[in-house]
Amino acid sequence: MNKDFEPISLAGREQYLAAYAACPQHPSDTSFANLWGWAEEYGLEWAWGSQCVWIRQTKPALRYWAPVGPWDGLPWNECPSLAQGMEVIRVPETLALLWQEHLGDRLVLTEDRDNWDYLYDVTELIELRGNVHHKKKNHLNGFKKAYQYEYRSMTPDCVEEALALQAAWRGWHDTPDSPALIAENNAIERVLTRWDVLPGLMGGALHVGGAMVAFTVAEPLDKETLVIHFEKGQAGMRGVYQAINQMFLAHDANGYKVVNREQDLGDEGLRKAKLSYHPIGFLKKYHARILPR
């Protein structure tokens, strides 16, 4: 691909947000806060085409992500970027189907289940009604009964407390220096320390005894959907995750219908936890191999 790629930057955020808004689907991977947070870990770069923004990672190997922009109506079979053939990861289902229509036998798709985004009904996760949510509701009620808590919407002045809780959370793990935890910690720090300049960033925090015991960081994807990027709670505190999940949506998700809680990345425990909240659907993604024209 003969394009001029450059590192993800805050200077390009408004132009990028316009391209992202034009996408028929809004996956969590390519939201601006997600790109910014993981830019150093993956060596993320972007290049500006006439219609789309092309994204690639340079670490640990060079890989192209799905382009961002108004996919509909573009002559994909004539696209110079695809003409010589390439492999593209994290391709949302809508774009995969468009490419299937335009590229025909040149396209080989492989389902990427580990990167499917989990989608939930906001009202359902606030109310937690019925038997399917009985255990979650019990944990939430247990937290409310056990602690004198205060919920606060996240603002820039909460950042230092959130960073301290994140550092403590990492220390509570048996392998605090594992590459995965280090990478996530760096992504959280990059987002939190730019809270005041990242467009649309939102979140919530729980305090008990004056100390922050949980926080969540979210971002609107469109008028109906928001995404939860990070969610951390104090170890050993019953119901703290159920509480921050429910209270953030109840206090700060007014007007949103769907919450995207990102992928499970093939982690068995994470998949079980995400399924336990009973998603209403998935934003499916694919690995695409495009043969030369």
C-alpha cells in the first residue's frame, strides 16, 4: 500500500471523528479513544485517503486494520489500495459484506470470533430484571447494603484517583508485570492523562469512605451506542463491578440504547463473564485476505 502513514495524533482527531461518524458500523477498535490509548502498544499509524482513513499497526508486526469512512458506494474493486492484494484484520461485518459484493472471488473471509464486540441493552443492564440477571442483582444489592457509597461522574479532577486505583489494581494480580497487564496499564494511563482533550470521553466512579473503589471509562460511538473501554474495581469488594456497571449506565447513559463492552480476545474467563450479562447481539468481525486484481 503506497500511502503516507503517520503516527496517530491528537491533532487529527476532529478529521478522524468525521470519518468515523460516516461509517455504517462503529466498532470499538477504531473509536478515537481506543486508537489513542493503544497507539504505542501497537505502533498505530493512519493515512488519509480521498474517502477513507487507513489504519495499520507496526508492532509486533505490520498488519492493516479495516479502513474508516463512508464505505457505501465506494468502488472497492477499483481501489488502488486493494489492487495488489493485502490482508486486513478487524473487518466489521458490514464492510466484509460490501467487499464480498465488490471483490467476489478475490476476497477470502475468516470469522474472527475473538474480536467480536459484545452489545447489550442499556435499560436491561440498568434494571437487571428477571432470572437471567438474578445473580447480578444480588451482587449489586449486596454492595449497596455493605457499603456507604457515593457515585460520581468522571471529570478531569478524578484522574489522579483513578490512576492510583489502576496502579493498585495491577498490584493485586499475581503477575503484575505480565506483558498484557503492562500494555493495558499503559493504554489506561494514556487515556486518563488526556481526559480533558479526548473528545466525548465519559465515565463514572464509586467512592467508599472517601476513597475511589471503582471507575469506568466510556466513549460515545454514535447517537445510540456507547462503549466501555476500561472498568476497574477494588479487589475483594463484593459487587463492586456490578455496582459500577449499573450505576454508570443509570446516571450517565441517558439517551443511549446500546452499550458495547468490547471483545473477549479469546480469553475463556472473559468470554464467560461477558456472556453472563446476556448480550443482545454482536458486532461481528472478520479477517480478510484480498487477492491481487
